[in-house]
Amino acid sequence: MRKCGNKCLYRRVLAGALSVLLAVGTGACGGKAETGTGQAEVLTQGAEAGTGSAAQSANGSDIELQQAGSGQSGSAVSAAPVWNDMQPERSMELSYAKQFSVDYYAGGYDLIQVQDDSTYLVVPEGAAVPEGLPASITVLQKPLDHVYLAATSAMDLIAALDRTDRITLSGTKESGWYVEAAKEAMEEGTLAYAGKYSAPDYEQILSSGCDLALESTMIYHVPDVKAQLEQLKIPVFVERSSYETHPLGRMEWIRLYGVLFDEEEKAEQLLKEQAEQLDTVLIEKSTGKTVAFFYITTNGAVNVRKPGDYVAKMIELAGGSYVPQTADADENALSTMNMQMEAFYAETKDADCLIYNSTIDGELQTLDELLQKNPLLADFKAVKNGNVWCTGKNMFQETMGLGNMILDMHAVLSEDMLDEAGLHYLHRLR
């Protein structure tokens, strides 16, 4: 059983009282109570009225409930500093990541800024929220040990820190996970499915004592969901590792999770090990070989990465040159685009190597499976030379494996004594 602190207890008290309200509503209507937005509205009203009679009956006094709700209890809380008097003592020195920054303040306070203009103050356990903190800064009160995770790319980084125990709710079903630690946690029952990012189970999230919703930028497509979580007093952190154009920049987000889950030293060491693993590859000269990374959509178009995307950067770091180069990297925020097969053929038929992206379409095992998608691929140089590869479906969830993906690409491009059995994410189509 997980230890449930005052903050957790507060939310469980509310959820219990609100469950009764929902049940009463169901009986009165003679049917099933509304879910989705209706459920969220009921829960929100309950959360906002958390010091009302239903909440009071659970523990006896408004004061005790308010203390529990803030995660702070009487003498255990240090005196609140004044925000305007606080100055950063130092900043995190980042080597690759461009999408976040961390400033360290006295008393263990950490200020995180993310490039979408979101700002978060990480408050140490037992410490008070600074007086006069602007409303635009989201408070993350430690310990963060009941997290709802809807950003799949973050799980592998958190698992590398051995902190999957902090993740108790998932926005992905067990069948959708390729990160072993996540699959095991769901099998063991320590990680529960609580609805996808666009339709979370608000009651389950609230009753679990959730203290953080960790979301990808997909949450911006459903702003009402983000607003409902915040109205339920659950802070929402939107991570942007997928916007990093350097693969090591994506991995460097492990340092941000080191801040959130008190594993900064381990995070720095893991990133250092990954960078050192790539040292010998990064200093080598380019092989001069061209590589296309793509998949065929259901309507027959070819989905490719834009030249500024991190996959194109991985190919470059591995000693190759990405094609096609005509895609406008600044056209929009998406890192991919669709091309007609005729245009793809014109730009990539002479590519030295083809890599088929299995993430969306599923893994291929043979060249025949590839040619069934479009017979025109038979004319490609790489197909004729047998230099066609396919990724494993776990590639994009295993963020800490990007270094191994670069090593795989380098091995394929170098071809010297290639040990195909030793590849981590690529297999040859025959």
C-alpha cells in the first residue's frame, strides 16, 4: 500500500463525498449518472466547495481540511518566503535540450520554465508556497508520488531513474505500452489505466490522490480537459521533449524528471553514459550515404520526416545524409509530412538505405510486404541492393534508447562486419 499524505487524504475525502452525490444523482434519475463533462462539472463543484458540509463531515473541521488540501499541516510547514525577495542561486547547465530551463533557489525551490511559456515552481516537501507567487506560476508540491501520466515518451526516462513507483495512473492501456517497466507495473496493479488524455476518468484521478497530471502537447487539442483538471486542483505539467530537434536533447529531459522526483545525480550520470557511448561515432567522418525514413499511409501517401526533425539529426549523427530534403522544416509545427509516391520516388529512388517506420503501420518482416504497399518501390536502389530496414515498434516510446538507435544506424551505414543480431531497433527486410 502506498502511503497517502494529507494532500492525498484531502482528495480522497472529496472524492468519497462526491461519489455519494453522484450515486444519489443516479438513483434520483433512475439511471446512470452522466460521465465526461457532466462528471467533471460535479467533481469541480465539489472540489471548489471542499470546505463545505460534505467535506466537513469527513474530518470535522474546515481548518483541518484546508491544511490537508494544501499538503501542509500546522507546525510541520516552514515559514513562507516572499517571492519578490527570492533570487535564483544558479541554473541548470544544459548541453542539448532547448525546450526547458531550471533555476535553483534557496531552500530547495526549483523554477522550471518550458518553451510554451509555462512556468512551474517545485516546492520541497514540508515547505510553504512563497507569498506573492504570481498566479501564472503553477505550484508542484513535493512529494509527487501519485502521478497521472499521459505523455508516453516520459515513461522511459522516469523508468531509467527507477521512479515508476511515482506513476500510479496511466493514460495508456497496458496493450499500448512498449516500455517494460510500464507493462510490468500495470500487470502488478501498481499502475492503473485512468482514461486517455482526451477523456480522463476524473473521479478515479481525484480519488487516487493524484498530485500531478503529466501531459504531452496533445492536451492543447482538448483545452477543456486541462481546465477541468486544474479546477480540481490537480496541476498539469505539459512536457515538450518531442519538440527537441537533437536526439540527446530529448534524452536530456531526464534531468528535468530528476528534479521532479529527487534523482538529479542519477539523471546526470545516465545522460553522461549515453553521450560517452556515442563519442566514437560522433567523431567519425560522414559515410556519404543517403537514407530515407518513411512509411506508407492507408491512402497510399508516403509519410516522411522533415529535414529539421530529430530523426534526420540521428541519421546525420550516424554518418548519413537524410533524404528527401525538400520538405519545409518551418512550414508548421509538425515534424512529419505526406508526399505523393511519385514525388517520393523522384527524390529518394537512389537513396543508399531505406528505413521503414513501423510505429504507425506495424512492423514488416519481408521485402514482399513492403512491395505490396507500392510496387514502385521495387525500382529503388536500396531495394535492389537489399539495404532496406524496419524499426521496432518500441523505438519511439524508449526515449533513452535513442543513443542505441544512432549506433544501429551507424552500423547499417558502415556495413563493416555488421552484426545484425546485435542491433537494438532495426532489422533487415529480406
